[in-house]
Amino acid sequence: MLETLLIFAFSLFLVVKGATLATKYSAKLAEHFSLSRYVIGFVVVAFISILPETIISINSALQGIPEFGLGTLFGSNIADLSLIFALLILLSGRSIKIESKILKNVDLYPLFLMFPIILGLNGHFSRIDGAILVITGLIFYYFVFRNGTEASKVFSNRNGKYKNILFLLSAMAMLLIGAHFTVRSATALAEMLNITPILVGMLVVSLGTTMPEFLYSFKAVRQKEDSLAIGDILGSVLADATIVIGVLALISPFYFPARIVYVTGTFMVVASIFLLRFMRSGRTVTKKEGAMLLLFWLAYVVVEFFVSK
């Protein structure tokens, strides 16, 4: 058991480290093309940030346990919308400011997150469901790109293009290797502990996959770039819930325990509603609201533990 635990820990470390480096160098590479901070945060970094859960989900599907990947996706989304925001606020010691441009783009955010819930009520994602989810995600990002074309502050970095590409590819290779062994070792560990692998995905692996978003966003908050942090987190969650699940269903339609949608999916949507309400209250997320988000995540952990036993 100790050997399996060490393999699991090291594999998850590779996932976190690889994704963190991929996030860093993708942002540097995006700077080369003079993209706005708004687009880099909401789209470029967000899409790189979802690589851990995406690759883990693909690996779990290939290994015959797609519900492990789905649980990881939903679990990481709940952590992003509650725990990660709470940690950013509590560790930075200040409220997070919300730009009006972001509020404009997230008016229908919870509605977009409802799509995988509605389509998955029967415990199955078909190829048609997958196509609907991918189209839904692309529609959202179309509006993000359209509203982000008028760059406010713009990154412009003309140095180190090929070096950044090399480091990005190396980080993604590390991520691929780590994801493969994370799924295998997590499944073996769950069997040894006599618990469902879904619980390991939702409460352990999902926390590891949120680390790239957290580290990137925390650095942005410390540099007073709150919009970068918010864009990264919200963009990652939306991409996970629509495009990633959609692509998985397109590759191979799969069944899963419907309770993942009823319980975990509901928590995900409710977390987004709470967060957006906080964001609109004075266009900030305060320390008090951060503490409430932390309590919400703890409540989710308790409910998930008892439901998945």
C-alpha cells in the first residue's frame, strides 16, 4: 500500500508541476502575440489550466472508468469556484476587484454550467450530448473573444518564443506521464482502502488539478491583476464543464452514476450562483464572502463523503 501511495503522490506531483509550468510558458508565449490581459486570462491560460483534468479524464475513459474523470472534472470545478477563490482572498489579505467587462461576460454563466447537468440526468453522455456541450462552450468563448478584442492593457513580449515553446512541450510531456499513473495508482489506492475511485477523484485528485489555477491566480492577485486571476478560474471551470466533457463524449459515449450529476453537479452550479452574487455586490469579493465560500466547499466535502461511501 505504501508503494501505491508514493506512486500516487509522485504522479499527482508530476501533474501539478507539469500543468503549472505549462500555464507559465503558455502565458509567456501568448505575450509574444500581443494579446490583451483579458484574453490571456480568460482563454489562453484557462485552456492550459484544464489540461490536468482533461488528460486524467481521457486516461480514465481509456482505462474503463470514465466516472473517475467526470468526478475529477466536477470536483475541481467546485474547488475552483469556492475553495480557490477563498484562498486567494484570505492569503492576499484583501478583497478581489471585479471589472465590469467580466460581469458582462458572466451574466449567463450558471446557465452554461447547467447544460452538462441537464444532459447528464440519465447517467449517460452520448455523441449528440457531446456536440451540444462543445458548441455551448465555443459560443461562450466567442463572446469572450469578441468582448476582449479592444485590449485594455496588452502584453507585448518578443523574446524567447522558441524557448517558451520547448518548455511548454516539455511541461505537457510531464503532465501526460503524471496523468497516466495518477489514474492507475488512484484506482489501486481506492481498492485498497475499500472506497469508490470516484471519491478519490472528487476530493483528492481534483484538488491537485486546481493547483495551476491557484498558483497562477495567486501570483496575478499579488500583482494587483485581479482580472487575470478571475478570468483564469472562470474560464477553466466553463471549459471543463462543456468542452472537455463534450470532447470525451464525442470520442467515446459513456455511462456514469447519475448521483455525480445530482449531487456534485448541483453543488457546482450553486457555487457559481453564490460566487456571481458576491461579485456583483459592490463589484468585489470580500474577506467575509471568501470565508463563506470556504464553508461552502467544506459542506460539499462532507456531503460528498457520505453520499459516495
